[in-house]
Amino acid sequence: MGKRKQDGDESDSGSSDVSFVDVDFDFFDPNPSVDYHALKRLLSQLFSRDAASLHLPALADLILAQPTVGTTIKTDGLQSDPYAILTVLNMHVHQAHPSIAALAAYFLEKTEIADPPFHAALRALFAGADTHVGLVLCERLVNMPVQTVPPMYRMLSDEIKWALADSEPYTFTHLLFVSRVYHLSPAEEEALANRAPSHRSSKSKKQKGTQPPVQTAPADGVYPFHPEDVCIQEHALHALSYPFSSSPEPREPDAFGLDVRGRAMLVEAGRWESLVARMSEVYV
């Protein structure tokens, strides 16, 4: 089902050797007849080297089994592959599903040593009869602009309300967000800083809305792939970046590549509306 269209904003970078292309982004419900393989690829990107142990084909099927909750973004119509996905799954209702069971065990294992308070919170939530955790899965191709994210979250808010009006199980006490980060060594940070432009061109187009949070170099060298993670962390009870369980392929010290890691963030459901509003203010 088509939802909405968003025009990609063509902007002047102030540099004659950089060009921008206008793209129309169309928002659709997940389409079980078309989206399975592309969705599985996006999930594999999200969970990276640990994807093989998490039953992602079954997870893709579960997402597509609730096509009225969640949004995909496409550029070539309903029958094309999605470039992005946002959805939420009830981990209590689906606790026996192989992918949800594997993910619950995965996050408990990741937090047990690295963040005991986070681990204790998850263990209590997963065991509670009256606590329902919504697993928020959001992933997109690397060249997708962050400005496409707030509309998806606003749509998800509406879809949850409509589902609740139909007595569907989308009442959550907490939300568990999954994301990706990368780690830079001090030498890599220095090299990146040396390549960064010293100033912005006076021709740069001013952006509408609130300015995104200014990100200084993190002490741990961990950076988000998704800029909106900054907003999510502002609202989170717990947040943890963790190395993947599967070892990366060995590479030479001067070879190109990123040290990719996972991230989990736990947010109280009562802060959901504030989080969505904050994203909408920042990423216009």
C-alpha cells in the first residue's frame, strides 16, 4: 500500500565538482510478495557478522506477516526493492519465535559482562508477564538521507495507534532499538580530521529546522552509522555498543575497512512520542 512521497532535496554544495540528483522516495507498507529478499539483505547488514546465528530469514517472514505496521522506502514503485525498513515487533508475543528467541538470548549475552545494569533490566523485562518490549528494527542503504527517517517514525506512531484501536498487541512498556556503529583508532581519527574541509562554502544552502546535535569526537572512538542514534540515546535508559561475536576477516594494517560493531538502546515507551518529535525537529 502506498503511503506518502518525499522529494529528495537537491542542494548546492558550493563545489563545482559535486553534483546532486533529485530522487522521489515513496513510502509503502511492507509487501510480502516482493520485499522478502531485500528485507533479508537489510537485516543482514544490520546484524553484520552475527547475522547467520539469528534466524534472519524467519525474522523477515515475521516482519512481513504484519504488513500494516512498519514502513519501507522505495524509488521505483510498489514492485521494486525497498531501500529502507522501519518496524516494531512485540518480543513478548513472539517470544517462542526462533528469531525473537535468538535475539533475546543475543542481547542478554552481549550485555551480561559489558553492562550488568542493562543486562538486569533486559532479563527482568523478558521474564515479566506484564512487560512487553518492542523490538525496533530500522535499517537503510548507506546513501539514504537521514531526513527520510522522521516520516517513517511518525507513520509507525500512527500505525501503532491504529493497531491498538483494533485490539492488536502493540502496547509496549519499553522499546529496544538495534543499530550499527563503527570504531576508529586515534590514527584513523587523525587521518579523517586532516581530510575534513576547514570551512563550509558561503554558498552552502541553509537547512530548515533545528540544527542536528554537534558531535565531538567520542572518547571511545565509536561513531554511529545512523545520525538519529544521537536522539535515541538522549532518551535511552541504557545504551551499549558491542563487538560482534564473529571475528572479522583479517586485513593488512593499511587496508581499507571499518571496525563495525553493534549497538542496543533501551527506551521507556512513555518517551516514544518525545523521541519521534525530537527526530522531526532535528532532521527536516
